[in-house]
Amino acid sequence: MGSSENNNNKEEVHVLLVAFSAQGHINPLLRLGKSLRSRGLHVSLATTDTLYHRVFKYTTNGGDSSTVPTSITTNGIEVFFFNDGFQTDGERAADVDKYMEGIAKYGPINVSNIIKTHFLDSSKKLACIINNPFVPWVADVAAEFNIPCACFWIQPSALFAIYYSFYNNLNTFPTLTDPNISVKLPGLPLLETQDLPSFVLPTNPFGTFPKILSSVFKGLEKLKWVFINSFYELEKDVIDSMSQVFPIATVGPVVPPSLLGGDEDSDVGIEMWKPEDSCIEWLNQKPDSSVIYISFGSLTVLSSEQKDSIAEALKKSHHPFLWVIKEENKELPLPKEFLEETKDRGMVIPWCPQTKVLAHPAVACFLTHCGWNSMLEAITAGKPMIGYPKWTDQPTNAKLITDVFHTGVRLKQDSDGFVPCEEVEKAIEQVLERPSSEEFKKNAEELKRAGREAVTEGGSSDRNIQSFVDEILGNKPIDH
Ligand code: UDP
């Protein structure tokens, strides 16, 4: 194992992580940071003030938000805050394109200042800056200081391969005049329009995200390393083919340690919403492999009709269910009659401790929007999935469930994205009752085992992390 004291000058070797303040972006970086720390590096994170307002002012400052401190230290990682040009979450949520532009405008100067003030010190060597794909300007800031930059890609390798092909014009993708083109990429099943990430489709209404992705993929030469939150055994074929054209290194599954057989209290992830722990007590009362867990992540809002059709299918299935409906997203509540009729076997809450829920023996399957964090958590918990993808990487992630991982099914949506009750009923049967359910369970168990192995000493991801650490510490590689 390397040590920051090993290098000749006895400088501290530092790595700076940079992300914007979304739970699903910060947590994988903090968890990767913890792994780097345990291998001898000094690790800091720079993110926007939002994280202070949403999380740390309560844990460190009794709720006082009048002044944002320059930094705080959490679990040995110093967290620096910078301004993104906005004052309130309301302003940020009002226009996502403006929000992303604000970060791209104020981020570079603010992160440069953090580097100048805190890292240009003779006792420290800032050996690498690691960003994630939504703050690509970080690579330019790193270049200004002549510091190598890495990107921690927080989606599957499949998505990296698709965007790589799209932004380098290596394949034909759907267009307005030809919207139904299928795309065949090495190492991936044939991707129809409905399987492609929404940002490459001509129907995508968001200007900023494709712009950001384009700057990542057109600026790959600025990155010395690309780390992926996935593991080799999960996406072997696409990783093998991608690695022939661009080096990528899987370092995952980067999930809370409890999902990998570790200690629950050792997690360094932050929580932007308070989970309702009472659901664990409720799950304790349910038979093993009986409960359908339903959540669409932090952003997706379902229409009332869609919720009604899922509710109807749950009512008919007679399975117990735990359903997260985020109040903050101003969704209409489920109908009172449904809640009354299912009160003996259903629980509906605004936010749950998802990793504990997925790991619970009572949970049989996960009806998910296919956010990558949620999917990796389900994979490491060994749970089959029913995919109901909406946008961004989710449609491709759902394709991976059915055609690569073979751990579940995907709900068939009509042209408006609506899924009728019968379709949900059929999916529940396939995943929980029909002979196919045994196959899904077996495959899910196998991936759970492979995921744990990848991050244990000598596993595929562990080796990739260690060789990065050795490289930046200047350690000689060990011959095996
Ligand atoms: N999550 C949670 N409680 C819930 C629902 C979700 O803690 O009730 C967490 C979940 O464990 C995951 C994250 O929220 O880590 C969602 O991230 P994901 O990438 O799946 O979706 P997003 O919210 O970014 O769409």
C-alpha cells in the first residue's frame, strides 16, 4: 500500500475532487475519495454553497446560514464551498439550463481561487484534480495550473461508449427526419431509439446537457484518467471494446460500504433529505422476498394517471409494497381509497434509507427509474429490477437490465411515456412469480458476488484504483 510520505520531498500528496452539489454526484466522489485516503493520499472536495446550505449548516453550525465557511472537514476530507452565482434553490430549480451556465461561469474562477489559496504551498503537491462529467470546465482549470485531471464518470461504461461514438461521429444516430435508427456499437446489444440516452435524441429539449457532454467528449485529451463507477465483470464486453480506443478504468461499485459487506457507520456519503427509518421496522414484519420497493429517485415526478395505474397493479398483485413519493417534488398524493384499501400491506413515505431498504431480506424487487446510483445499489444488494426509465442515461440503463445483466424487465411505455396497469402487472409477475423470476434472482445474486469481489483487495476495481495511486505517488509497480 502506498503512502504520501513515500515521495522524495516528503510533501503531502493531494487530490482535489470537484462536483456540483447533487447527492448523486457528490456521494460517489466522496466514497472514491475515502478509498484514495485509505491508500495514503490527502483528499479534498470543492463544491457549491448549496451543499453547505442543504447539509452542513445543520451538522456543523446549528442551522446558521448567514455566512458560509470557506471549508469544513468531514470524515477526514476537507470540503471547500464556492458560489455558483445563485442565491436560492428556487432560482436554481427555475431554469436548469441557466443553473448549469451559472456554475460554468462562476465555477472556474472560484475553483482557481481555492487552488491558489489552499494548494500552492511548498509542503503540498496537488497531484490530480478529479471532476465529474457535469463540470467539464474543471479540466481547463487543472490545465492552467499544470495539474493532471481525471474524470469520474458516474454512469455505466455503456454510456461512455455511446457518447464517445456520438460526439466523435462514429455512428449514425436518430435525427428529426430519421428518428428510428438503431445503433450497433461494439460490446453492446443493438440499441433502438428508446434505448438511447435522451440527450443524443433530436427530441431532447435541454440545450445545456448535450453542450456539457460535447465538451467532455471533445476534450478527452485534457483527461489523464477516466474512472467509471462500474466494474469489469458487469460490463465486460463494452469495457473491452472501449478500452481499445480510449483507456477507461472501472473503480466501482462505489456504493455505501454496507452494501459490500462493510460497516454501515463507515459511509462518508451525505444525505440531502432525511430518510424515514420507520420503514425498516415495517420491513422487519414482512416475509422474506415479498416486498416490491418503488422509487423514482430525487427528480422524476410521475403524473397522477401514471401513479394510479401503478397503484392499481399493486392492488391486484397482493404483494406488500414500499413506495417513495417525494413530497418536495410537489407530486399529488396517492388516492385515499387506495391507501385505505392497501394499508395492511403498503407503506408510502417521502424518502427512505434506500440502501438499507434494498439490502433488506424482505425486499423482493425494485421498481426503479433506472438512475445509475439506484441501479448500482440494487446490483450490490442482489435485487432484480423493473425498469421505468424517463430521461438522460436511464433508457440505456434499462436496456442493460434486460439485455446485459439479465436481472429484470422494462415496462413498455406508449408514445407519451405512459405505462398501463396491465403492463405493470405483467412485469410484477415476470419478476416475482413466473419461472423467469428464478433466473433473474440467480443472475442478481451472481452480480452481487462479482461486485463485492471487484472492490476487495486484488479485485478488478481495487487494482485500477491502486495503480492510479501508485502512479501519482510515483511508486514502482509491484510485479505479480
Ligand atoms: N435515495 C434515497 N432514498 C430514497 C430514494 C433515493 O436515499 O427514498 C437515494 C438512492 O439511494 C440513490 C439516490 O437517492 O443513491 C438517487 O440517485 P440516482 O442516481 O438513482 O437517481 P437521481 O435521483 O439522480 O435521478
